[in-house]
Amino acid sequence: MRELISGPILFIGFLLTAAVQDFQRKKVKLWVYAFFGVLALVLDGYLWIMPDYHFLWINHLGSCCLGVCLILAGRFLEGEIGIGDGLFFLISGLMLDFFQNLTVLCMGVVLCGLYGMVLFVWNQIYWKKDVRKLPIPFLPFAVIPGLWITAMELWG
């Protein structure tokens, strides 16, 4: 049971640490990715050698590919998607299965998009500012779906 709880707890720590840094600085320090990535690899290595979890590495490999795709998309889109967002989903792929990671990404995109629309309309009505190129940190919008996914895994 301990190994089943430690993954979600590790993910919550990673999610909150990265989201706070992204909100404050619009970037996440490299040590966050390195620290939580190493912890996730150690935890996964432990789980991968257990007989009931030997299939887990395939699921996590697919989940990590989501982050790799975001990194590549950011390269092709000339930085419109930050490399930090791709790194976040690469590392979280070690802690979540593919569909959980995809759900966090999709719900985060929806929440961020709704915020962007409200911000745009608000600025057009009241301040008459052009905010179309205003950078919006993404990871704070991944907190709500991330916590929801984790709660569903722990108590659902």
C-alpha cells in the first residue's frame, strides 16, 4: 500500500512546487525537475521490479512521451509552448499513467484558455490594452486537474 500512496504524494509535491515557481517567475528552476525526476525514477525502479507492477514501465514510457511531444512542439512553434511545460509533463509521466497525464494537460489547457479569454475581454472592455501576446504561466492551471486526478487515485 505504501508504494501506491507515495506516487501521488510525490506528484502533488512536484505539481505544487512547479506551479508556485511558474506563477511567481514564469519559469521553474532546473533543480525542481532534477529532484523530483530522480525521486520518481527511484520510486518507479522500485515498482518496476515488483511482480505486480512489471507492466508499469510501458505505461510510464507512453506518458513521458507526452512531455517529449510538448518539448518538440515548443521548438517548432518557436517558444510559444515553454520547454518547462514539456519538462513538467515529461517528469509527471513517471508518476501518472498516460491518460491521467493527458487529462491534466487537457484540463489545464481548457482552464488556461478560459482565463485568457476572460483576460482578453476584460482588457478590451475596461482598459483597452492589447494583451494578445501576454505570457500566461500554464502550470498554475494544471493544479486543479492535478489535485483532482490525485484525489481520484487515492480515494476513488
